[in-house]
Amino acid sequence: MMHVTCSECETIFPVPPGTNRFRCPICRPATFNRQPPLPPPSSHGGKKAVICGVSYRRTRYELKGSINDAKSMKHLLLNNFNFPHSSILMLTEETNPYMKPTKANIRMALSWLVQGCQRGDSLLFHYSGHGSQQKDYTGDELDGYDETIVPMDFEKQGMIIDDEINETIVRPLPYGVKLHAIVDSSHSGTVLDLPFLCRMNSYGQYEWEDHRPRSGTWKGTSGGEVVAFSGCDDDQQSADTSTLCGASAGVMTVSFIQAIERGQGTTYGNILNSMRSSIRNSSDQKRGIGGAFIQEPQLTACEPFDVYSKPFYL
């Protein structure tokens, strides 16, 4: 059996494989078409992206900037990095009802992102929404907590933990394939569970921390390359800001896009420094105890590298 989500009441229920039409048991007599297939995994010369913006509309968790973040990231990929329109999968509450950022749809999109990838492919995952933590029951987290992303239906279906994200888009990645993740959420420092974290101070000096589990479980790839920018450290929260147009947007997404558009995106170290500088100088950035900034973007990777000499490209 396959499971589908009603586009009206969001009830999840099983239907036989190959079913073209079905009737929601809650919203009857309305009739709904089966969810259409995703784009073919080998489309458009190896450039593919999943962009997910979750606003949690009409709930107490509502965010104002997530959908704007998704739109801005899509614009960046199209205009700065030549991603074709049809190789970008958008999941927001504004899109096709079949592409809402539910747990099932995010899982499906992540699987699509890496399906059929080949040497030379460039993949990207961008997420803007809530992030959280939950107790680690497998013993592979240094701090005892798994980091999570939060789908729009998390209250019914639960969150997606870093172990699952790693298993879906990191570990299967073959040699010659590059994946970038840009995650604008709270508690997102190690949300891809990558083995190494670039611990950088306010002067731009850094060292790579080894986050490989004591159990010996491999959290890297099958030969591919993964680098992730995240909005903050695992114990920090991410904030929204106001853009020049007055619209809300995630501080991290805005700072990343500004680094690229201002010519500061030549290396990974330059991007990270630019993002941190932009956030430190932002009048909207919340301050913690003693006036310290509570949001510092992080960089993680499957292997350590020289962040100031390795060129950034998608």
C-alpha cells in the first residue's frame, strides 16, 4: 500500500499502488487525484535542488520569513548558478497542494534529490523553518541530543531527525557528486550529522572539530562531498530580520545570499566570515546574556579542508 495526504484536511490514509483517483474518508464526497510523480532524477545535466520553506500558517508556531527565504533562494539558484526551473523542487504552503512541506513530502523530496545522481552532479538542499532537538537514543551524539527539522504537520507526524537526513542524502552520495545544504533554523549546527564541524572564532581563525560518533558509525558519504551551512550552533536559535523591501526573512538566508551577491562568496571561509559579520552588525539580531549574539552560522563537512583556499561553487 502507498500513503497519500488529502490536500484539504491533510488526513493521511493508504491506497493501493497505481490508484489514479481516490476519495478522502474525511472530506467525502470530494474526489482527489493521486499525487503526480516527481521530475526524473537525471534531469538537467546534474543540477538539482530541493527548497523547503515552512511557515506553519494559522498556528501558534507561525513564521513570517520562511516562504520569502525559499523564493529568494530559488531566485539565487536560477540567476547566479544556472539551475534550470524544472530541476528545482519547491515545498511551501503556497505551492501545489501536493507539494506542501509535510513530513511525507519532505522525505520524498530528499530521496528524489539524490536518486540517480552521477559523477559531476551538483545538488542543493535549502530549508527554512523551525528546528529543534530531541533526546538521542542511539548514542551517536556528543551532546546527547539529535537535531531536527520541523515539517508543517509535526504535531501529528513528528519531526525529521538528523540521523534520517544523514542516511537519506549523505551516506548514499557516490564519488564525484557534490551536495550543499543551507539550513536556516534553530539548533541546526550539526543537523546533517556530518563528521566534522569548523569551529571558527570572531577573528576568523578556525579548527575542525571531530564529531564522529564514539560508536564508530560512519556518518560521511560513499565517496561524494557534502558541505553544510547552518543558521546557528546546536544550542542556539535562529532569528528573522526585515529586508530592504520591508518583508520578513531569515537572518541566515539573507546573510548567505548577500555574501554571494556582494562578491564575498569566493571561498567557504569568506562566506562564513561574511555571514557572521553581517549578523553581528544587524540591528535585528537578538542578544543573549551579557549582550552576546546568540546566533552564529556554522559550517560542517564530510571531510576537513582549508576553508580559505577551497573555492565555493554550485
